[in-house]
Amino acid sequence: MRFARESDAVDTTGKMNAVSIIFPYRLEGVWVFDDAATGLVREPFISGADKILDVLTECIPDAANGFKVIFSAEPFPGYMARFVWARAEYEGNWYRWPERDMEGWCVRPSLNISKPLLKKSSCGRHLKASEIRRRI
């Protein structure tokens, strides 16, 4: 396993955390992530989500070896992209990045990404991608 999640999506009371973090990396040219809490290993980003990660990591040095993604249903200080729920398909949901005219599909409800929010008219997710600060 390359990177573990910094926080679990569900706390001990069964409530969803307000903010979640994953650490994607490239494996044989494909963006993937591991999630020890759910047993996912090398889970791929596909159907546009991979292209979105390409854009988000353009200015992150050595992103292919891992970077940090913070995401939340609500805006948070420093978020860099807002994704709007577009539609459900199969076991996942499509999200649009209106500012970049991009769309990506997400299937991981365990990450608090896939299930659209119903409490606001602009169902979506807010995200920040950044470099991992490694200890030497």
C-alpha cells in the first residue's frame, strides 16, 4: 500500500466527517488511490476523473508519486475547485467542474464523494489538491 487515508470518512458515531483526505498516485499511467479503511488498493480514477486529476496536478511537483486531495461537501478555506452533481449513472455519480467545462464519474460512496447532497440546490463537492510534505 502506497498511502493510507489521513482521516476516515465515518467517525465512531456513524456520522460523516466534514472533510476527507485521500492520497492519489500514478500506477502504470493510471491515477489510483488506496483506502485502508475500506480495503481498497489501487482503486482507479476513470471516465473523466482521471483527466480532472491531470489538470489539478499540473503545478504539483512529483504528483505522480503521490499528492494530497482534501474534499468536502461544503466550501472550506483554500479550496481550489467546485464540482457540481450532474446525474447518477450505474453505481456512481457524474460531477461537473463548470469553470473548466470538465466532467468526471465517481463511484466511491465510502469516500463521501459519490452520494449527491440533497440539502442544497447546488449539490456538489469542494476540493483542494496539494503536494505531500514528506519527512526526511
